[in-house]
Amino acid sequence: MSSTVLVINSGSSSIKYQLLDPADGTSLASGLVERIGESEGHLEHRAGGETVERNDPVPDHGEGLRTVLELFDTVGPQLSDAGIVAVGHRVVMGGKQYDGPTLIDEDVIATIDRLSPLAPLHNPPNLAGIKVARELLPDVPHVAVFDTAFFRRLPAAAGNYALNKEVAERYQVYRYGAHGTSHQYVSGQVAKLVGGGDDLRQIVLHLGNGASVSAVVGDRAVETSMGMTPLEGLVMGTRTGDMDPAIIFHLARVAGMDVDEIDTLVNKRSGLKGLTGENDLRMVHRMADDGSADARLALDVYAHRIRKYIGSYAAVMGGLDALSFTAGGGENDAVMRAKVAKGLQFLGIEVDEERNAVRSKEARVISPDGARVTVLVVPTNEELTIARQAVSLL
Ligand code: ADP
């Protein structure tokens, strides 16, 4: 019997899970519980080519996870026969404390809880999932895999803001980054594909609903666009990414908005959605094709921001050997990839039109043969990375 890991990603109103074999990446079952706490919940469990759906209310994370375990029992695969050796939990904020996967005990739980003010929307639901899963599956080790861990060793010049030192120290205001599991996995895949060593300089573009970019030398992240929170950096589905922080004071003074309103504005009502009404790149392209000037501007701002980061990260690393695109937009949006690369030949970045147009679930090179920078599309796999990191501790 093979060994498997149950990976749990517990968000504010959802739980995503996958049972997989960390050795070869086979997924034995996956699913999600959505709209936890709302009047109607939604649950989807996929196993053996079958999908079971339910729309019953799910009052809390405990009930959600209990229902998931019931579905494993009734639909399969049987967890008691699945050879589960660990449960891997995605945790967003590991602060300065964690630079790798961590076996969960009471101390770790207390630390994740203590770090909650730095990630108020993420750590509390992550923790809720951990607590319930430990109760329901008490006989296997539970491992926390932190989104910030890959960036824990950012060089000090990249990890600090030029904020008053005492204030930064007292309130732990540092650049922690996020999406680290994806950046680590994708940069590792790129290194394998291009045969890179300790001096391989690469940029990874994670373009999902949340979006971030990292600079990686060898296997070490040296820069990343998300900061103390995921708000910093690229234009995202609903987040502004970088902007002058004084805009916040301006809105407070002139528009009379309070902190929570501004928080919602910049995190949930901005980005592509704020510019066009749609947060999904696919819809924004469609609007642009139909002649929307707002949508065209949004795509321009989106690509411009990415290009700025590519230039600055190439400068940070003193050159560039590989550039990869990942996550929903990065893996599927050939038009955006071409738009990003356009005019970057001076850095050695070129995209071959035919290769870029190929649709595939496999990692692939899209630059022409002999190009100075290898440009790639690499599907991310955060669940597999979490599973592998969890078993690495056993
Ligand atoms: P999440 O950040 O929610 O995990 P994903 O990595 O699944 O996101 O990416 C979702 C996003 O990917 C969508 O919001 C959409 O913008 C983008 N996307 C997915 N497919 C395409 C496509 N064919 N063309 C352009 N964008 C796409």
C-alpha cells in the first residue's frame, strides 16, 4: 500500500482538501466545502472519476470537515485503508518564526494564533482547520506548511521596509511575502528543466486571482512582491497591489472613509475588478475585445506592473536566466504572456508565438531555441508541495 497525505487548506469560508501520493503526485481524492457559515453551503467531493455534490448548510469548519470525512467513508476512498502518513495544513503567516514545514504541537498552535494580527483573514481559519483535523484524525502527525517560509531568508535589504525601526520591531512590520509554496515548487521545476545550479537566476510570475512575483537565485528567494500582507506588488483580481500609501490618508481625510472601508476598498474592490467590474482576466480580455476602454487600460496597467518588476528583479540579481509563468492566468493566458514579454528583448526575453499558443497541462518552454533567457510555463502544484514537505519531516 502506498503512503498518502491529506492536504487541507482551510480558508475563511471554505475548506479545500486533497488526498495524494507524495511520491508520484497521484491525486486519490479532492474536494471543497464552500460558503461555511452561510444559509446554504456547497460541498464537492471528487474520487475515482466521480463527483458528489451537496448544498446543505455548513455551520462551521468542524462540521465541514466532519462531512468531508463522512464522504470519504461513504464515497471513498476509505481513509482507514488509504495509508495516510500525515496531514499537511496550509498556513498563510509563519512570521519570522518558520522557514520550513513544522510538526504541529500546542506550541506551534499558540504561535500561529499569536501571528494572527499579521494575517487576520487567514491564520484564524487556518487554525480552525488544524484544530478540527487534529481532533478527527488524532493518530497521524499534522504538519504546518507556511506560505511565508520560502521567503523567511530574504536578504535583509529585501525583507525590511524603511519604516521607523522601533515601530517596525514592536509591531513586526516586515516583508514576509506569500504564495511561497508555489514559488518554491515552480522555481524547483524550472531549475530541473533548465538544468540550473546554485547561480541560476530566475523570476517566477504567479498570476492567479492573487498575483505575486519572486526572484530566486539557486534555491533561495532573494525578492518577492508581496510584503507584510498580500496587498503589495502586482495588480490582482481585486487588490490594488503597489500604490502610494498616502492615498489611504487622503481617502480618510477627504472621503471620510474609515480603516475598514479602505481595507475593503484596496483588497476587495480594486485591482482588475475595481478598474473594470470583473476580477477574472478572461472576462477582462473579453471586455477589451468588445471595445471597452476600461478593460484595455486594466490590461495595460496589469502588464506594465509585471514588466516593472521583471526589470527591477533582473537588476536585483544582476541578470536573468529563466522567467516562468504559473497559476490560472500565467498558465492559460497566452495573450498576457506575450504582452508582458513584448519589448523585453534587451534583457534576453523573447517568446515564440507558436510555442506560446500551445495549450497543455505540462511544463513547457515558450522561448525560441537559443534565447538568452529561457521563458517557461509551469503549472503550479501547491498541494503536492505541501504533501512532500509534510512527509519530509517524518
Ligand atoms: P487562485 O488565486 O484563486 O488560486 P488560480 O491560480 O486558480 O487562482 O487562478 C484563477 C485566475 O486565473 C482567474 O481569476 C483568471 O483570472 C485566471 N485564468 C484562468 N484561466 C484563464 C484563461 N484561460 N485566460 C486568462 N486567465 C485565466
